Amino acid sequence: MTRMKLLTATDLHQHRWLYEGLEKAVEEHKPDVLALAGDFLDAGELTADHCRPEECAERLAALPCETVFTMGNHDADGWEPFVERWLKLGRSLFAPHGEAVIFGPLVVVGFPCSFGNDRFFLMGRPHKSMDVEQWLPKIIEQYGRAARTCWLMHEPPARTKLCPADGFLAGLDEWREAVKRYQPWLTVHGHNHITPLVNKCWHDKINRTICINAGQPHRTMRSPKPLHYCVFDFGFPGNEPSLPTKVEVSAYPWNQRFDIPK
């Protein structure tokens, strides 16, 4: 059996105290891969409490693991200086946009973001439609069942406990329909990072799929709060891309965990 550990976090918004928390989490859990599911940068006004995009690149590049980024609505013009510094530091850039990235047996699919300016994140790549039938079947065809392991979606699917019933943060019907049709093992979300904290609920299900949003303290909060993140400990049958045989899911600082058997 091959084990791989994936650490996921969202909505850091360039806050120094959240980046410091991420560094400590990586040091503690030693993941093979770090996944930032959107809004690790911030398109708003920055203060001394924020890292600049170049500093974000330096801090993340210093972590001893691969990192994959999916687009959030705040990852806008800060993306270009971030990537320039990231590449100068010699790091490989994994930024799937309606695409899959492969880390040994682990296949991670990154979804586009419906809100925000994706021109910067695309870096010349074609825009991907919100109609997943235009691109997701090609990924499923290429990687088979392995493509159903873990999907990163900044915006959550509609009608789960992780988002309100309506309004700006209600989630996407398109993502819910994709989850219902293809039934991935895990989906990871952000964007609405307060509702999970208010509802005291960091995961929900759509049929067999586990949807996860560990939450994050609001970006306007001045006082430091603990980083919210999840760790997925995968067991795979070998080293080639495949579905895992089991996953242990842990959420922090919730201090809760559960297993997903095959």
C-alpha cells in the first residue's frame, strides 16, 4: 500500500497569522501535497497584517511539499507577481483550471471559479465553462476512477449545510449536479468560510460524496485566530493513479476525524 498525505486550506487572504498557522500545520503533519482551494491571495486593500504576493510565494515555496492552487474570486492581480516570484524560486506551478494534476497515485481535479477575474490565473490558457460536461468527461476518460478521488472547488455546491440557502454565498447548482453525476470521494471548498463556523459543521454529503469546508476566520478580523484546515491520509493500492482504498479525514482546530472505507 502507498500512503499519501494531503493538507488542504482555503481563504488565507494574505493574512500573516494564517500563513504562520499554515507553516506550523505543514511542519506538524508533513504532507506530501498542500492544496490551497482559492483566495490564498487578496484583491482588497492590504495592511501591515498582510503578506505581499511576493512574500506569500516565498513562504509557500519554503514548505517541504508540493503545492497545488485553485482559483478563488480574490486571486486576481496579485497572481502575476506571486507566480513570477514562485517560478524564480524554482518551484513547479500546479494551478489546475478545469484540469487534473497528478502526484503519484493521487489525482486532484481543480475546478474554475465563477466569480472574479480569471484572466490573471489563466495565464493564456482558454477559459473553462461552468458546464463541466465540456471538460470533465475528458479528465474522467484519461484517468478513469482515479479522477474521482479529490476535487477542489473554491465555491461549494449548492444546498449543503456548508452554505446558506440563497444569496451570494449559496453555492453553485452546477457543482452540485457534477457531484451528483460523478460521485467523487471528496470535494474541498472555501469562499463561504463563515457558515461552517456558525453552523458548527465542516462536512456534509451529497449522496456518497463527502463535501468539506473547514471554514476560516473572516478576512476582516483583526485579532489572530487559529488556522482552519484538513488533512487527508490516503491509502492507495500502488504507485499508479487510482482510487484510494481508504481515507482518514481530520479537521483542525475542530479536532474531529473520520474514516472513509472503499
